[in-house]
Amino acid sequence: MNKLSALALGAALAVAAPVAATAQDTDLDLDLDSGVGVELGGDTVVGVDAGADAGVELDLGALTHADVDTAIQSSGSVDLGDVDATTDIRVVTLSSLAANDGGDASVLADSRAAHEADITALQGKVSANADVVAALEAEGYSAQDVIAVSTQGSGTVVLFVDA
């Protein structure tokens, strides 16, 4: 999300820079389809709305044990600092993945063993984020049930639990 914000800000400033010098005493309102808006008024004020909606709906039914395996392998680098009450947080149980790939949870055994310290550290990060804990508790789980976290392109955070 930070990269998208930086890109949007850069685009807005690139568009606004040539106009700002000539539009100091006039009003100019420019709105780009990418979700970036630039408004220049008599005081040459630049406002940027870098909000973006990828328009991608997460299909929880398509997640597999392989997705969890990938998430476990990257669990050491998970950052939950930007996750707050406005984040779409989904809780997915390992048992719900059985229908997607034949229920072969054995593919996770090696990853879980190899990344046990990372999973423990991840559970600490989860415990430290009140909004993530609230989402887990609403579904009847705790931070100790989380074995992996995946951030989807849509901004959705998926918490994989094994309880």
C-alpha cells in the first residue's frame, strides 16, 4: 500500500508541477482516473487522494494448503503495523481448506517444523495488534492459533488458524 501511495503522490506532483507555476491566480481542478486528484486554487494548494480500490474480491474458497505453505515460509517477514480496524481481516481455518486440495495438510508439516521460530514470532506480532486480536476473538480464536498470515493484493489480510 505504501508503494501505491508513493506512486500516486509522485504522479500527482508530476502532473501538478508544471501547472502550479502558471495557475497561481486561477482555479484548476484535475481528477485522474487512477484515483489521484489534484486541486489548485488561488493559494496554490495541492491535495492528493491516493486511495485505490483494486476491485479484486478475495475468494476464500480458492485458498489451498499450498497457499498456507507459502505464507508460513514468509511468516518471518510479516509486518502487521499497518493493519487496523479499517483493514479487511479474514480468518481461515486449515480444516476449511480440505475441500480445495483434497485435504492434504501433510504438505504443511515440513514448513511448520522448519519455520517454528518464525511462527512463534508471528504469533507475538499478532498478539501486539489489538485489531487483529479482536478479529480472531470474534471468530473464537487466539493469537496462538495463527500459523500464517497472508496479505492479498486487495489489501485483505488473511489469518490462517489451526485450532
